[in-house]
Amino acid sequence: MPRFEYAPAPESRSVVDIRSSYGLFIGGEFVESSGDASFKTISPATEEVLADITEATADDVDRAVRSARQAYRGVWGRMSGADRGKYLFRIARIMQERAREFAVLETLDNGKPIKESRDVDIPLAAAHFFYHAGWADKLEYAGLAPAGGRPPRPIGVVGQVIPWNFPLLMLSWKIAPALACGNTVVLKPAETTPLTALLFAEVCQQADLPPGVVNIVTGAGDTGRALVEHPGVDKIAFTGSTEVGKAIARTIAGTRVRATLELGGKAANIVFDDAPVDQAVEGIVNGIFFNQGHVCCAGSRLLVQEPVHDEVIRKLKRRLTTIRVGDPLDKNTDLGAINSAAQLDRIRELSGIAEAEGAVRWSPPCELPSRGFWFPPTVFTGVAQTHRIAQEEVFGPVLSVLTFRTPQEAVAKANNTPYGLSAGVWTDKGSRILWMADQLRAGVVWANTFNKFDPTSPFGGFKESGYGREGGRHGLEGYVTTGDDQ
Amino acid sequence: MSPTATRKAAAPAPRLDVRKTYKLYIGGAFPRSESGRSYVVSDTKGRFLANASQASRKDARDAVVAARAAFPGWAGATAYNRGQVLYRVAEVMEGRFDQFVDEVSAAEGLTAARARATVAAAIDRWVWYAGWTDKLAQVLGGLNPVAGPYFDISAPEPTGVVAALAPQSSSLLGLVSVVAPIVVSGNTCVVVTSGARPLPAVTLSEALATSDVPGGVINLLTGQAAEIAPWLASHRDVNAIDLTGAAGADGVVWGDLEVAAADNVKRVLRPGGNGATAVEPDWTITPDLRRVRAFLETKTVWHPKGR
């Protein structure tokens, strides 16, 4: 049968208008830094420089925190829940109106396929604001305060630090619940993906959100540290690496500053011999190659029951030959660019170690662009529990395959990691799904599906994957104070 | 020899009481400290009460092993079963009411009436928490109405092995108020008792041992928090730590323990108070779910719907 090639189907860039340089968003307007440091944000697909971004100094962070404090003490703190909610509804609507612009900008800055930014990141981000808008005047119904006690109250100024894998979506996971509960925020986007956060600042302006309620400071680790260490911050919300999460926990130890941490993962995706194999293969592909595997809850460890190992691997490899790697703006692209040179180095390093430790490496034939940061979809078979590729988070399009014989063995292997963010189970047997779900020490269990997210559904990890939940009624808990809490 | 002396000699001698050896409670057994150490426990007026075992780092590690081993069974027990077991603790304590009153009175320098009220409150606290076991999932969990054809449900689960510093001042009511909310949801625990007032905790362990609480679910170490707590705070197989008993504990800086706890992202329940100070709560206040929530994880399970 002839194989028909896809014609290029690039999404137009004309919808976005990227400025040559961006200031910091403090007190409702873009301002200049007290220092003169800046950095470039580039398109990881082409290494093209997109814009010059301000590197916020400790003084800038201080100014942002003061601005947030002023808004908290003033207009935002006095505002009714109903009006806070209406601002969030406005923001949700503007994000929907400008969804295409956000999607193209996200894809340019992050390298993820346009079909993902367009169909997942941006709609979910808007949905998070829409969902939390409704909570703003209903917090006493959320079951957070003790019976008969005072209704939940905001915590104050929240410092938020987010990663580069889902820039706008992580922003919305952080800002929407914080604002709904009556807090004000200072948010630092990741240094490689600041553009959609800066566009979000414009959304805040269009919504006439009172100045100081949302402040956005761009920068790298030093800026984030300045925010986390700032004495005027009442709560830290962080999504990122377990290493940085631990450092944050140490920084605020012995104080009354609170934290929610959403950290790394090494999810097992467990396929039993009675699973519908074709569906499971789709789930495996989605689990590890969605967003180039730059997903904390990625199904990076495939555990296959021995009788179906060969069949699953054969079908998986065949499926992977159809994966389209390339221009993220092309609407047919499945796998985009790796977000940064540093991340690409990390993926290469761990993959090299996996080979050295004896795992068998396989990638489908695919042509990678000559510019930018690229890594082919990669499968390691013959992986042992002790291999570093089975223990450490790769955060890339790299799947490790292990096998098991009994459900007990699958559970033991799945739980044999310091992480506990997510897990997947594929089987046709309902009772086994529920038993497995009970046994797995993970915050999210996807059964016969994978990588599903929703604003109503709490997300977050066990063990070293962090604490606190984002989304749903449970996500509000991290943004309110109740009862006799100080 | 005077007639009086003769009469005295003829009367039956007062019975020499059999004193208790106060030991640790680890994995359902009552060992002495492996270190061979004990320390003098006195009442509030400085009179000798007993020699208590002085738990060591290794005792703490043994206790963590016991707590970890007990975790799957306790977490996997039905909520109804856990509720009955915790209610049984109240039953057994009730039977030793006077013994607890004597010990709490001696430990805390309370009048008999205040000691009785304190013991009563401690027993009633078990009853309150016992009734929560099979309600937590309904109150704290629920169905999530996701925008798609999926069944999506969230429910609380125990976080695992919890280390706890029991209150220094309230030797029984405070202890129960810290331990019950940890184990009610299926966690197991290693508890460092009040340093200066450890004896009611040892008697509590005897009540636990005879009330169907599986061995290892609650492990009680008498000794000094300053010595033992750092090992628990940095222990990689402990999932969470309750620092309530840092208040008034000599040589304990709770911030340092929280730093150590970050090594494996432990959940930390900070002591009461403001800033760096630590204040022991008023244990007579009716509790809420705050302490229970501190040691829970929310697990969310998705499944597609389809014909």
C-alpha cells in the first residue's frame, strides 16, 4: 500500500504580536527593573530569539510583593466574593477569546505541538479560571472550615513559581484558586517560557483586574529564590523539580509560611494481559510522548505483564513509526521540540547511561530538524528496577519497559520509587482496577486512560512528589486558613 | 517492750506493693531500651515515681520498622474495623480509669477532680475519633464532575508512617489528642512521649496492647525528644512528622526538625504558636479535622465511561 505523506499544515504566526522586550508586571502595569539584567527567550524548535525578557532583581521582587500586599490589604481584601468571582469569569472569557493567540505563543516559546497547546493547554487554562470563579463566593460550602467555625479566610500574599512544561496551564492552576480564595499573588514563570504569562498580564489589564492582585516577575533561579525567601510572602506554591521543592521546604522551615509543592514523578503505566492491547498502546503513547514527555505525571515506566510483552512492544513500535516529529506549529505534528538545550542534555545523558547499564534502545526512523533541540521518541526494553532510567525522572520522550507476572509484583514495582504522583492501569477486569487503585501509592490513578486533567479533579502527589492538591474542592485547601490556624 | 509495740507487731504488716517496670512499646511488645538506659521520673514536687526507659536512636529505628510493617494491614483494614478497635481503646481505658487518674495526677500535679476530668476527656477523645473512621472518605472525598466521559473520584488515604512528638505538658489527654487523629485514617505512628511525664503513656500502651490495636500501629518511646526527634525527622521511611510536642521540649528547635524533614518531603504539622515559638494547645477544646487532614493524601482515580 502506498504511504501518503502529509502536506505541511502550519498554523499562522500572524495572530501573535511579540514585542522585542518585556518589562515586569507589577501593580497593574509593565515596569522596568531596578537592575539592567535581561535574558533572551528563544523558540526551542528553531533557536530563533523571540524576545528580550527582564531578569527581576531582589528589589523588583520586593516591589512586587509590596504591590500584592497593598492590593490584599486594600481593594482585593475588601471585595466581595461575588465580585472576585466576576473578575475571574472575565479573565476566563478573555482567555477563550484570545485562545488562538495564546496557543501559538505557547507553541513558539515552549516547542510543544500546536494541536496540544490549542486543544489542551489553553482550553484547560481558561476552564480553570471559569471553575474557580464560581468558588469565590461559595467558599463556606467547600467543607474546609470546622462545623460552626469561622468561614475560610484568605492567607495573604502568595508567591508562585511554575515550570516550563505547561506555562499558561500551570499559571492558571496557581493563580485561579489563589484569587478565588481572596489572596493576591506574585508569580514567576520559568525562564525559558515567560511569554504567555506576560500575555496573561495583558489579559488582567483588559479585565480591569485591580492593580497588584496579580504581579508577574520574570527571571531564573535567583529571582525565584528572592521570591521564596521574601519575608512578606505568606504562602509558597511551587511546581517543579523535587530538588528545588526540598530547598523551598528547607527555606520556610521554622516559620509560619505555608507551602504546596507539586514535584517530580516516575509513573508506572501497568498493562495486564487482559487489556485491550490497541487501546493500551494508544494510552502508552499518550502517557509518555504527550508534550515530549515533559510531564511530571508522564507514564515513563511501562510495566507489561509477561504474556503480552512481545505483542505490546511490537504494536507499540509499529505505532511509533507513525509519530510525526517536527515543526511544532504544524497542525499534524505529534512530537515537538525539547524545551531547552539543558533539558536535551539531561535526556541524552540519562539515555546514554541506560544503554551503558544494559537496556536496549530503540527509536523509529525519523528525521530530526537540523536546528533547535530535538530528541526522537525512544523506547528502552530490558530495563531493570535498578537502572537509573527506571528510577530517575527523565522528563523527555523516553519510555522504559519492565515486565511483571502477578498483580502483587506490579504493585511492588510501581511503588518502588521515592515518587508517587501518578500511575496507569490497563485491564478489562473491574475488580482488579479497583484493587490496583487501592494499592498504588500515587495521587492520581488513570485506569484505562492516561494524562487526563480537569479543573474539578484534584491533582498532586504522595511521597516525594510533593504535598497539597491543585484543582477541585481539595485545591482550595492550600489557599485558605481555617479554624484556629494562624 | 511496751504494750503498744507489742500490739503493733501483732497487726498484719501493710502489703508491700508490686511496682511496675515502665518500658517502651514497640511492635506490640514491651522492650527496654536497647541502650540499657533508664531515667528517673519524678512527680511535680520532685518525688521519685519510677525509672523510665530512655529510648535511643536505635529504638526509634526499630519502632519505624514496626510501624512500616503494620501500615498495610492497618490502612487496609475496613474503616468499620478501625472504628471498633479505636472504640475498644476507650473501653479498656475506662476499666483502668483510677490507675490513669493516679498517674496523671502524679505526673501533672493535678487535683483528683481535675485528673478525673482529664482522663475522662482522654477516653472520650478516642470515642470521638473512633466514630470518624468510616465518615472521613464521605466528608473529605467525592465525585469530580469532569468535562468528559469519565468516572472521576477522589478519596482520602493515610500518608503512611507518622512520627509524633507528644505534648510535654499534657501527658495523657494531649498524647491521645495527637495519636488518635494520626491513626484514625490508617496511618501508623512512632510517638516520643512527654520527656518529664512519660508514665501515663506507658500505661496507655498497656491499654493499646489489650484492645485489638495491631502491634506496630502505635509505638511509644519514652525519653527525650531532643535526642530522638532528629533521627525521626531525617528518617527516610517516615512520611510525616507532628511537631506538636516541640513546645516546651528542652533542646528542641522545631525549625531544625522541619529542615531535616524536607529530605524526603515529609508532611510537617507544625507546633502551635506564632513565629518560631511553639505553644502547647489547649487540649480541652473539642477537636476538628485539622490534625486528621494533616496526615492524609487525596487519591484521584479516573476511568472512562462507555458502552
